[in-house]
Amino acid sequence: MHSMTKPLLFASPDECEQAFYEALESADAEAVADLWLDDDDVCCVHPGGPRVVGVAAVRSAWAAILANGPIRMRAAQKKTLETPSVAFSSVIEEMIVSQGRQQKVVHVIATNGYVKTPAGWKMVLHHASQAPEGRSPDADAPQGTLH
């Protein structure tokens, strides 16, 4: 069931991306499905997984993942490229995973792609891979210029 406060149209790729991560954290597979462009050429790659192509397959893959519950993560160190009709963002996803009684942060490097449609910005690509040894070398790097 969709909340009445969720926008039907995303005015920017940033709004679409924020909705994506919020939907993952609330395990809302229907909200994730609504973010994707209804097209046979959309593509998703989950860490260690195969390339999933087509909106039906992508939506099904997310539904299966979110059936396990919320994904606790945040997107950090975002780098974006935006044109009037296409946008890409590269993020380091900081994911909290449980191992027995302990929790640890695993870094996932992800690229998200969006296109502008008459119905607002829609997702067309999510490609994620676990950072080497679970930590991104630039996750610990100081921000800004060093001299």
C-alpha cells in the first residue's frame, strides 16, 4: 500500500535516488518497482550476482531480496553526472550486516542511472559490487584537498 505522501513524479534524479534508498531501508518492494523505467533494457547487477535485464526481472530480483527484510544502508560520497535527460551517480553504500551477534559495516560501490521521462525521473541502472575486502579505500579518505 502506497503512502499518499510519496510523489508520483520525481523532479530530479536525486529525489528518485533518495526514494530508492528509503524503499530499501523500509523493505518496500512495490516502491522500488515503481522507481524503475518500464522498459526491457533496464539493468541491475547485485554484488556477486548476474546481470538482470528487463523491468520484470529487475522488479522480481528486488522483491526476492526485500522479502528478507529491510536493507540497512546509506549512500555516501556521491559523485554525479547529470545532463538534461540522463543522470548517473556513483556512491559508496555503507551497509550494516549482522554476523551472529555482531554487526559490521560493509562497503558496496554502486552506480545508479536515471532517465528523464514525461512521468519524471526513472531508474534504468543499478550496478553494485562489494568493495575489495569489504572496505572501500576512499571510504576512509579525508574529505577535501590535502597540502
